[in-house]
Amino acid sequence: MSSKSIVYVLGITLCILAIPALLMRFTNEVAWGPNDFLLAGVLIFSTGLLLCIVKKKVFNKKLQLVLILGVILFFLLLWAEMAVGVFGSPIAGN
């Protein structure tokens, strides 16, 4: 993995994290703490890196598509579980 890819993923992660940071200044509906930003940053950054790895290392286009969709689905399910506890697991914060 090149350092250019890592910087690119880091930039996208920071841009995504800027959204709730800005919203917190204008509304009380978004109330994230430092741990929320840290966890979201790690999750988004690691997902981005994993997508870059799949794109670079897997040459079969069908397998690449399946793996990318799987990574995105896993990210969305994990995010939803941590946010609202869809499955009621211990990571939901219950």
C-alpha cells in the first residue's frame, strides 16, 4: 500500500468526521464525545484501507466486487449496531 493511498484515506476520513463536528456547533441533536470521534475515525479509516487493499490485491473483478460489497456491508452493519443497537449485542452500548 502506498503512502499516497493512506493519505487519501486519511483525508476522506477527516472530511467525514468534520460533518458531525460542524453539526455539533449548530444543533444539540448531535452530541458526540471524543470517544465517538475516535471510534468512528478508526472504523472509517480501517474500512477505507481495507477497500484499498482489496482494490490493489484482488485482480478478479467479480471477486473484487463481492469483497468490496462485503466490506461496505460489514461497515454499515457495525455502524448501525454501535449507533442504535440493531442486534442488541454488547458493542451497542446497552
